[in-house]
Amino acid sequence: MMESNRLQAQNVGILAMEIYFPSTYVSQSELETFDGIPEGKYTKGLGQTNMACVGDREDIVSMALNSVTLLMSKNNVPYTKIGRMEVGTETIIDKSKSIKTHLMSLFQEHGNTSIEGIDTFNACYGGTSALFNSVQWMESSYWDGRYALVITGDIAVYAKGPARPTGGAGVVAILVGPNAPLVMEQGLRGTHMENVYDFYKPDGKSEYPYVDGKLSIECYFRALDICYANYKAAFERKHNTPFSMDNVDYSVLHSPFGRLVQKSFGRMYFNDYVLAGGPADPNHRMKSHFQEFDSIGLGKESYANPKLEQAVLKISEQDYNSKVAPASTLPKELGNCYSGSVYAGILSLLTNVEQLDNKRILIFSYGSGLAASFFSFRGNGAAQNPDFPSTTNIGKIANITQRLADRTKITPEEFTKKLQYREDNCTKSAYTPADTTDGIAAGHYYLDRVDDKLIRHYSKK
Ligand code: ACO
């Protein structure tokens, strides 16, 4: 028998976005001096400005509670209107109990316990999997007409050493719904997953990852190449026309640090050259830029190749400034918030670019280990949704420029002390956090204590 009265969601995508980030940050240039390394390494070499930091008064649950409440209150969304909620994070605090169950306390108060979805993790990719699941739920026969929420982000902390300046913190909340001002383009995805140990967290007693930095960059480039080819194939199947960077208006890439994003964006032009048969074509329009790399193509020798890096940076410089830099505000100011990084980039873009109607935004999400995808959004000026009228409105409500300016800068010594609190206390039972609550803004949640059964108690300031 044919189904009847099936709800059909059209133009599913992002209706609203929020981010919760800590009120304190450390300056990357002050960190260079403190760490006694040459001036410019973190700021120019890694391309970072500041880094968000938290002590032991905040954890992934308190930050997620804050991001949900910010999104719901600033956008006037009733808690009863959410039918799915998924959390994407790698800041795991319990091997069984999900972060999602903590967030349910906000919905229980409103009598809404009928909410599907749970946590999903793989390094920085959990939020993307959560978003894909939410969009697919809405486009399926199981959709009941309500919105979905994706909560994604992390507290990224590293042991003392070269990786420490690539930390950060932030949790993004995304409201997914139909007739959205930013629509996920149907059928356009390019995914690559493989088994590799570039970054992993096998030690339950420490928050710090084991990381092979150079390998992680090589893996990022390889995943980018394969996902790009897969996305291109999907695009060409769907539209029956060749795909290249000419079809992209803006691009947002997972941002461990800004310089990697700039190099990776440039690498997409080298991909266009290679995938279009440039090495064998003497008349290819990018021949003069890339011919000296014809013999290496996208192979292993292309990953840590300073000459190729210079060539891709040069060819993409202008486009980087107009198509990618507007997405770099939060990633450069907060640092890497892992699962939330690419979504912090999207929110930055919505803040900095007024008009996205009919523009294609190409997204690259990468999580070590590894899982990666290219996918895309299209600005939908025709959404005419009175509650969520435009992408510009999303940026205005989130108001990140002012909120970043309102933060408090702390010294590298204070930053190191905050990390030490986390290191000392992250697995303790029956303890009250050592850090003060001074940096917690009124109305925000924080970790009050952990009791002798390791139950975590939160308070609202
Ligand atoms: N002025 C300007 N630039 C400088 C200076 C200086 N004084 N000194 C160094 N640099 C440049 C270097 O040339 C290099 O740039 P290049 O790669 O374009 O040549 C850059 O600064 C970094 O210097 P390195 O010596 O390569 O840095 P190091 O090995 O100390 O660490 C790394 C960098 C590997 C990124 C480390 O911070 C790390 O392991 N981070 C965590 C892993 C990571 O983020 N991986 C990315 C994908 S996975 C994920 O998202 C977690």
C-alpha cells in the first residue's frame, strides 16, 4: 500500500547557528616569547592570532549546555520543537554516558523527551557525521516535522611542545530545518576514510592526544585529494558538466591552523590541473604554474614539497582572500576547536559576507584516524522563512565580532596554569575544580563539582 500524508522536507539545511567559546584567550605572539621560539612561528608560520583556553571550571558538557541555550534563546526556538539532537565531539568524559543525555535536562524541563540522536565521534569529524545524520533524518520517512540540533565542538589541549599552540576551544550549535537560508546540496559529497594512526587518544588518564604532526598533515592532504576527486565525480554525475574550483564561490576547510587551510585551498587548484589531465596537456591553462610537478602529480612526493606549496599558494592567493579568508575569523581567534572547527568557519563566513544567495560554499571536514568529506551548501535567498530569513541574519544574531572583542586576554603563565588544573584534575573523583568562576559570564553553566561516584554537577552563574 502507498504511504499517505508523508511529510516532505524541502531545501534542508542550516536555519541558525551559535557558538559558545570561553571568555579567556592567550595571544599567540606572547606565547612565542613565552615558549622561547623564533618570533613569527605561531603567528605567520601557523597563521594563528589567539587561542581560546579553559581551566577545569568548564568541560564539554558545560560548554555544550551553553551553546544550546544561546541558540535556543537568541533565536526564540521552543524546546518542544526539537525532534532530533546529535552531539559530535572527541572530548570524551565518559565511556558510556553520552553528552547528549546531559543536554536532555534542558528539554525535560519543557516536557520534551522524544528526541532521537546520540553522540558520534571520530577526532574532528563527529560533527559532520551528526550533521549528515540530521539532514538525512529530515529527508526520510521518519521525519516528524520538527527541527534537528547538531552540537559540535571540543576542548583541544596538547602536552607541552610544538602542538600546544594548535589547541583551542569552542562548541557550535546548528539548527537544521527545511526551507533554510543555507541549503545542503543534495547528492554532492566526496568521502574518504582509512585506518591510520596520525592523532589518537588511547590514554583514559590524560586528555592529551598522541600526535604525529607531520603524518597528520600528510593524511589531511591525501584525504583532501581523494575527497575532492569523489566530490567532483558526484557533481559531474548530477549536473552532467565538468567541475572545478570555478564552480566554487566560497570554501571552508577544517582549520587546525590557518596556514594549513591556505595551503590546502591552493592544493585544490593543483587537483584541478592534475584531474583535468594537465600533466599530459601542453596547452592546459595552468601549465606554466605547475609543469615542473608533472612527474609527481598528487603522489607522496607532493605532500611535503616546499616548491609545490609556493606554487599552489601563488596561484590561489587572490581567491584565498575573497573565498576563504572570510571564514577564518573564529578559527584564527579560537584556535582548533576540533569537531567544531569547520562549523566555526561557516559561522565566520556568514558573519563576514552579506550576500550568499545562490552562492556555492564547498566544505572540507577532516578527522584524524581518519574520516573526511567534501560537501557543499547553497545560499537560498528564496527561503522566505520569516523565522530564519537569511544567512546575514544568522551572522547578526550570533554577533561574534563583538563577543570576540569582549573576551579577556590572559598571560601565557595563566594559560599554562589553567592547563595544569585540567591535567591534575581531569580524572579525579570527589573534587571541586581549582580554577575560579570569574571568567564564567552570568547565565552560563560551569562545572560545580565531581562527587565521590564521579557524577558531575553543573551550576548556572
Ligand atoms: N617565522 C615564520 N614562520 C616560521 C618561523 C618564524 N620564525 N619559524 C618556523 N616557521 C614556519 C615553518 O617554516 C613552518 O611553515 P611551513 O610548513 O610552511 O614551512 C611552520 O612555521 C611550522 O613550523 P614547523 O617547524 O613545521 O612546526 P612544528 O614541527 O614545530 O609543529 C605542527 C607544527 C606539526 C603542525 C604541530 O603544531 C602539531 O603537531 N600540531 C597538531 C597536529 C595538527 O594540527 N595536524 C593537522 C591536521 S589533524 C588535526 O586537526 C588535529
